[in-house]
Amino acid sequence: MKKILFASSETHPLIKTGGLADVAGSLPLALAALGQDVRIIMPNYQGIKNCEPGRYLCTVRVNNCDVNLLETRLPDSDVIVWLVDYPPFFNFPGNPYLDEAGRPWPNIGERFALFCRIIVEVATNRAYLDWHADIVHCNDWQTGLVPALLSLEPNPPATIFTIHNMAYQGLFPGSTYAQLNLPGQLLHPDGLEFHGMLSFIKGGLSYSDRITTVSPTYAQEIQTPEFGYGLEGLLAHKQSQLRGILNGIDVSVWNPANDAYIAKPFSVDTLKDKQINKAALQQQLGLPVESETPLFGLIGRLVEQKGIDLVLSCLQEMTTLPLQFALLGSGDKSIEYRLQEFARLYPEKVSITIGYDERLAHQIEAGADIFLMPSRFEPCGLNQMYSQCYGTIPIVRKTGGLADTVVDALPESIANGTASGISFNDASAAALIEAIKRSLVLFHNRPVWKKIQRNAMLKDFSWQNSANQYLALYNEI
Ligand code: ADP
């Protein structure tokens, strides 16, 4: 049994801004089910909810700050969560990275440097918890200083650093280094320095024993200039330590046969009941209730990464095709505005919901026929996996985790029973609209469409497989 300290800046359902929280709320549970002793560590934000209030454990002094450690658990489980409680940094409204007005926290570097220092104290059993980690599993730049600081310790625990998105690196002006009072021996081009700046993510990449990212294809992509953001050379250099392990999905939450949010649960054997969910969704969104009109769904952050600009470029033409489109998301204000304009002009065809709404997300996954996910890059992506479980055929761009989880419906894959979606290569509106038209042809070929739905719904995206791969990695180091 390994003692694993799982460090993350967000954990579902306590606090979530994206897929990292889903991983932090699921992988430790799957590892615990494999008999491992896993503890999660995260900051004690004001916005934390859905857990018992943290019980005070101890106070640890780092960098002249007295920091409390509190203990709670993931809901309905025995997995311990240690909350790093330092009110001057974390007791504010807002999310882990942005204030209430959507501005990055001005002291975000100080916040996560303090978090990293506490992780080091806990991992090395200097926090009076009588627990010494074998493995520290760090996630994204917010925990990047941990492997670097641990490298200065005698007999440090082994470290894994998982990249959930290379686009976020924790880059700060060089002067921040002295302000954070970090040890001088780490500041060099093979350490935390990146072109004269301080890079938190480089701490994870340069000093950890293993680097993972959340899909095999993304592990290859980040070794190229297009996806590596200047760190492709370092990643290529460390490729023997770099692994891609797909995220799983929480099948207790995302299971059409047992989903309390949807009008009528269904399974691969009762696929006709998907129609009931489609009709309920159409009615709820004010779209004409038409069973033969394919309903396209999209859920996600409205940012360039998600290829939402490609969707916007296609929307005019989509309104001329026999289809409906339901979108749920929030993000870039100008994108939100342009999408809402389409809904205003074409209320019979387009429904746009701006906001974050878990219930509606489930209802779209259950009720839509086709799911759009034309991401420019996608480290892993979750919605394309949810979609397949719900028999909602995803249209994806062939990148990152989308390439690894969706099998394009071509004559060969249809014949051999592996087709589970539609994929296209170019990040262009022309390629997306062609894929949409291809899906319309397939949709109206009912026997083939049903076959693709069955293939998709029978795929196993549970965490168990991923957790076994992580465990094999922990045992390697
Ligand atoms: P990313 O982490 O890049 O945002 P992922 O696909 O990996 O993308 O994960 C996004 C998660 O957030 C999914 O669980 C998705 O359903 C959820 N999500 C995103 N936007 C919304 C929204 N507006 N309402 C409800 N859920 C959302």
C-alpha cells in the first residue's frame, strides 16, 4: 500500500472551475478502492461547499506565516481532504484563481507558493500528522514548486507531476522570485527560470520523477511548438519520463440509467427512451418538439480553446440545415453576445443558455442526438466521454484526448463495430460544417446510427483503468 499525497488547487464537489477538479474528486477515490492510502490536499477557500466543516488539526509555520491544517472528507467516502487554511490568502469570495469580478488574484503567486510550502511540510511529516508520503502527486502549475522544493530535502518522497493544460504555466516576473523568498539554488534555466521569469510549471517538469498528462495524444502534442508554449524542448528531453494516461469519468454521476436530473433514465437496451429526454429538453428550451430533427448540443467554457469561434462561423449555415442547436456555457463576453444574437434571430433553431448549470448539462447530454466539441486543443476532455455514455454522438476535432477517445465513423469502423463518433482534422469552419453534414447523413440512416450509439454506450470510461495505470507508475518510482 502506498501513501499518496494528492495535491490539487480544486476538487469536485468542494470547488470546481474545470476538469482538474473532476480528476481530483475521482482519481483518489479510485486509488483508495485499489487499497491505497490517499490524502488530498488543497487550499481552504471561502467558496468550499458540499463537505463537513474542516476539523482543526495543527498549525504549521512556513515563510513567517502561521498556517492551519483542517481535515474533512470527500462526501460519502473515507478519503481524507486536508485543507490548507490561511485566511489572509484564501478567505475571500471568488474562485481559486479569480476574484468576484473575474480578475486574477493579484497575489496568486504568493497564494500558491504558500500552498506548495505546506504540501512539502505535510509530505515530509513535519506537520505533526504522523504521516509520511511515499508519493506526492502534483497537479498543474499551482503545485509546481513542490517537486522543486522537495529536491532540496534529504530522502524526499517520489513525485509525479500531472499536466492538465499546458496553456496555464504560472509565469511571473523574475522579481517575484525574491518576493516569494524561494531558495536561490532553484533559480537557473534547468530549474524554475524561464527566459528571466519565474515559472511554477517548470518546477514540476524539471524536478519530478515522472510527468504525466491526461491523454497519450496530448503527451505527444506538447512536445511540439504548437502545444508546448516554449517548453516543448524540455518535454521532449524528458520524454522517457513522460506518460499519457486518459482521465476517466465519474460513472456514478454520469450514467444515463441512473441519472436523477433527466426526464427518463435509459440504457443501451432502452435507447428509445432517449426520445423522451429529447422531447423534454426541446420543450424546456422552447425549441419545437420534433423527434426527427437532429438536436445538436454543446456544453463548455466559451473560449477559443474550445473552438467556439469555429461554431460561430458555422452557425449561419447551420440555421439553413434541418437541425436544432442547444448550447450551455459561459466565458468570453463577446462570444456570449454573438451566440445570444443567433438565439434571438432563430428561436426555432438555436437555444443559448449562458451560465453554469449541472442539471441542464445532464439534460443536454441525455436529450441531444449529437454533441459538438471542435476544440483547437484538448488535453483530455470529459464531455465527449459523457456524450458517448449517453448515446449522444460526438463530433470532435482530432486532437489530444478527443483523438484518443472517439473513433471516427468510417466504413471500416462501422463494419468492425468500433465507430463511436465523428472526427475531423482541420481547425476550420469548413471542416466543421462538413463533419456536421456527415453526421446528418448518418443520423438519417437509422440502423447505422443505432449501431454507432450502441458502440459508444458500451465503451468503458470508468476511472478504474486509469487508476490502475497511475498505480503502476507509483510502483515504478
Ligand atoms: P475544461 O476542463 O477544459 O473546462 P473538460 O471537458 O475537461 O474541459 O471539463 C469541463 C467540465 O465542466 C465538464 O464536466 C463539463 O460538463 C463542465 N462544464 C463546463 N461548462 C459548464 C456549464 N456551463 N454548465 C455545467 N457544466 C459545465
